[in-house]
Amino acid sequence: MTHLKYLAGYSAQITDRVAELVAENRLGGVLLQKYPKAHDIRTDKALYDFTVTLKNEFMRTTQPLSRVAYDGKISLVNNALGMHTFVSRVQGGRLKAKHEIRIASVFRDAPREFLNMIVVHELAHLKEKEHNRAFYQLCEYMEPAYRQLEFDTRLFLTHVEMAGSPYLPA
């Protein structure tokens, strides 16, 4: 059976079904049927604008973002799909905080729903640093289908790894 590292922790019933789809070379087709459209957020500026719009809709009172960018160096192997970094600096008598979000570049060619899920996840870290109950409640507040999208994103990453090529919806 194929090793499904992105699905570790899921039941044998689920992983067996996914392994069957992979063996039959049908996982990509299933994903394309469910998520047929790609997003048009290709540049770091467009990603920044998209993220700030989401932030302003759901988290208006949090500190501003300094930077949002795609990052080809983020390691999917370490389960990092995106990163939120926080740096505090003293400037004069004030403490300034800079928040940056980096998104794995594989999501440049992903369906919009997956990009949205990753951005929501990283934005939630502005308020909740740990992956606790409050964190996931905040994610679900911003994206009601968060848990399903997280699972489907894991399927997407499995497909990209197994197929050895990017997933390119229409």
C-alpha cells in the first residue's frame, strides 16, 4: 500500500479508500470534479490583497500584516503549508510588531478553496498561537467548511506528490 503521509492520523477506512483512488490513478479526477476552477492569485501583491481583504472582514482589530508572499522554500514534508511569523522590535520608546504570512508556492496552482483555507489558517494565528480548540473555532468562523477543505487539501497534496506533477484545474 502507498504511504500517505499527509493523511497520518486518519482512520484506516479513509486511508484505504484514498490508496485505492491513488492506485487507480483517479484521485486527480475526483479533485478536479469537486474543485474545477483555479484561482487567479498569482503574484505576491495579489496574495497580499486577498489576505488583507479576508483579515479585514473577520479580524479587523488585529494588527496589520507587513507582508504576505508565496514561498518556494516552505517544506511540505514538515507539514508546513504556510507560515506566520511575528517579530517585535523596539523603535524609540515604542514596541513595533511585524506580522508576515508565507504560503507554500504549490498553492499558486491550487483551487481557490485550498488557498483560502491556508490563508484562514495563518490568519487565525494572529489571535491564537497554538492549534487548540479556540484556534479551530476561529478557522471555522472565517471558513465554515474549514475541516472539509483541510482534508481535501491533504488529498490535493497527496495527488501532487504521487502524480509528480502539479494539479491544474481549468
